[in-house]
Amino acid sequence: MCTREEIEDFHQFALQQLEGDASNLNIQDLAGLWQTRNIPAAEFAESVAAVKSALQDMRQGDQEQPAEEVIAELRMI
């Protein structure tokens, strides 16, 4: 899809959102929502596979790193 088509698609998406339940969103929120809904298929499949793998690990007892530690590390970045 070329840039012009992407802009037109985003424009239509944004107008639909603003006419619906998302009338309180700003441009950054709309852009984030649009990007989330337009993730390339390969990237989406990779994310789904990663989540499935993590869930399988959890079912097998692998707890990895506690969420509190991960959050603390992210705050230090």
C-alpha cells in the first residue's frame, strides 16, 4: 500500500472512530489505535506465537521473572 492510500485509510478510520464511541480520542490515540489494528500479518503471527509459547511455559511451571522486577527494570531505562 502506498503512502497516499495509507493516509486515506487512516482518514476514513479516524472519522469513523470520532463519529462512534471514540469521540474523545486525540490524534495520537487514533494513530496508535489504527496502527494496532493494522499490524502486518507476519508481525501479528510472530506475536501470537510468542504469547502461546509463554503461556505453555507458564503451564509447565516456568514462572520466569516476576512482574515487579520487570517493571522496576523498565523504569530504570
